[in-house]
Amino acid sequence: MKHLIKSRATCMVLVFILYLRVEYCNGEEDKTLGAVMEKTEQEALYFAIQGFVGKWWNGSELYPDPCGWTPIQGVSCDIFDGGYWFVTELNIGLIHENSPSCVLKVEFSPHLFALKHLKRLSFVNCMVHRSHPITIPTEDWAAFAGSLESLEFRSNPGLIGHIPITFGSLTNLQSLVFLENKMSGELPTNLGNLINLKRLVFSGNQFTGQVPSNFGSLRQLLIMDLSRNSLSGNLPSTFGRLNSLLKLDVSNNRLEGTVPNEIGNLRNLTLLDLSRNKFAGALTKSLQELSSLKELVLSKNSISGSLMNLEWHNLQNLIILDLSKMMLKGEVPESISELKGLRFLGLNDNKLTGELTPKLAEMPNVTAMYLNGNNFTGKLILPESFYGKMGRRFGAWDNPNLCYSMNLSSTRHVPFGVKQCQDRVNLYGTEVDISSKLEGNVNEVPSLVASGEYTRNGISYVYLVNMMMLLCFLDFAI
């Protein structure tokens, strides 16, 4: 009986807890179930989307409750102003599997700019028809000045024209992305006013002109990618103020001049890619201050100087070091072999000289090392296991005066394109290249011996032969 009472009491407690849970959940759900969308906001959303996907798209019938039980893919909402739904995110284009594609002649409807709480706006694979190019309107963007935090245009080959100057009024922006479009013209200097930016990506367009120096005012910037354009002029020294920067990529442009010393102030930088430009001058020593750097790519520039001038052991986080196709001179410092995390080393096609340290094979994580196209000399003294592991990912060819040791057990594990060393041996007291035995005058050695010219330890071989013949004759006579 007591057991039964105890069981019933436990059951009642569980029911009570479940009741409280249901009431709590209903209360939370009621906050959203009771929310409605203002008619003007709803119509603005429908007309804005229609401008990009076409008049056939009837939002009021397909999605009568776009922020509730009939949500639209690519649209997010939140509650503002006393319990009303407002659009906070709008993604146009082929983002999701069921997203409608954009029409040939897209329209930036004025209704788009009526979405007063919009925080994130993106256009992905929307303006794709190059035969019907589209430009971004210059007006009305100021309507988003107090709300928009992210504006992105990605993979729109039909998007042309310049960046509207009015984008400079979007002071709440944290992300501004123009990636893989056909935008052109110069970068507006007033973008330097967007001090809340954390990501600035203009990669894969046709932008020209100089990089605005006031971009150095974007102190909160984490990522700057200006690669694959036609930008010219110098890299601004003001970039040295971007102390929060993690990634800087200006590769594949027409930038020139020297790499500013101020670049060494970017202590948080993990990627620096200046490749495929027209930079010149000596390799700046301030690079050794970038202790957080994981990828350093300076290839295909006219940068000169010596690797010996940098303290490479300071860059212990390096994974990729690509200094190929430059104008570097001098020897490879042994301190590069201390970069234990390095996976890729590219020093090919420079003017480097000297002998290569055997310690290069002691880097435990390296998977590719290219030293070809230089003027290295001497003998490669690297273990056979290193050649076997690397294969053709160890490049040492096109170094005419470099050879590898003969002391290898397998001809399969030899450095590709490098000749075998021809060791010199002491033959009859005189050093002779071993190759002369294979190639050359077979009568040379016997004639020299017969002439009595060769001696060992001061004793003539002819004298020894004569003495042995005399002893044999005496022995025969006895």
C-alpha cells in the first residue's frame, strides 16, 4: 500500500513538472504566434523579390505568412516595434536547392529599400547573363545606413559598372563582398569611412587605380582580399595600422614599388599574399616580425636581396613559404630548416647560390620543396628516405653544378633531374676523375707506368719490378 501511494505521488510530481513545461513553451510560442507582419513590410518583400525572379512569382499566394508557417527560403525575420515581424535577411539567387533563378533583366525595386530593418543582403549567382549586363543603382542605399551589416555580391558575371559612392554611407557594415563579378572602375575612397568593417573582399573583378590609403583606417578589419584585379600603384604604408588584420591578399594585380616596412606591424596576420605583382626592392626585414604568419607568398615579383638577412626561426607558425620566381641571391640560411611546421617551401627560379644544408631533410612536415632553377653547387647530402618520400615534389633540377651522392641503394630514390656526382679517386698516386676510366684514353695509364713516371712513397715501380725479376733469377739459379 505504501509503495502504491509513493508511486502515485511520484506520478503527480512528474505530471506537474510536465504541465509547467508545456505552459512555458506555450508562452514562448505565443510570442511568435501572436506576431504579425505589417502589410507594407509584407508587400515590400514580395515586390522586392519579384524584381529579381520575375512577375510570375506570386508571393502572397505561395507564402502568405513569409515569417511564420510559410517561410521563404533565403528570408529571415525578427520581431521589432511592439511585436511585428520584419525582414532582417534577404538572399537573392541560387543559394538554396529550391531557390528561384533570377530573370534576364533584374530590377532593384524601390521596395527593396523599404525593408527598414534589413541587416544582411546578398546576391549569389543572380546576374549571370553577360548578354544582359546589370549595374547597381546609386540611389536609395542611404535607407540602409542604420541597419545593414552585410552586403555581398558573389558570382555574378553579368554584374558590371562601378561601386556606388553611396555605399560609403553604410556605416554599420561589417562585411562588404564583391567576389567573382565583372565590376570595374576605381575603389571609392569613402569606403575608408566604414570603420566597423571586419571583412572587405573585392576579389576576381576588374577594378583599377590605386588602393586608397585611407583603407588603413579600417582598424577592425580581419580580412582584406583585393586579389585578381588590375590595381596599380604602391601598397599603402597605412596598412601598418590594421593591427587586427588576419588575412591580406593583394595577389594578381599590378602593384609596384617596395613592400612597406610597416607591414611588420601586423602581428596577428596569418596570411600575406603579394604574389604576381610588380613589387621590387630588397626583401623587407620587417617580415620576420610576423610571428603569427602561416602563409607567406611573395612569388612572381622582382623582389631581390638575401634570405640571410631575415631571422626565419621567428616564423615558427609558417606552413607555406613561397618565394619562387623572384630575384633573390645568396645562400639558403640554415634557420629555414628550423621551421618544423612548414609543409611547402618554394625557392625555385631565383639566383640563389651555395651548398644546401642536409638539415633541410629534417623538417618533419614538409611535403613539397622546390629549389630548382638556381645556381646551387656541391653535393646533395640528403637521406635516401627523403628522396623516396618526396619524389618529384623535391625539385632540384636546373642547378648545373649540383649533384647527388652515389651512396644510394636504389636508383628509384634519386633526385629528379640532378646528375650523379663523379667522385675523384687516387690512381697510382695521382687523382684521376673516375669518368676518365669510362670514357677515355685506355693507353694513357699503361704508358705512364711503363715510362717509370709513377712512384709511391718515393719508390719507383720500375725499380721494384727489376728487383723482383732479379730475385726470381737467383732463386732459379740456386
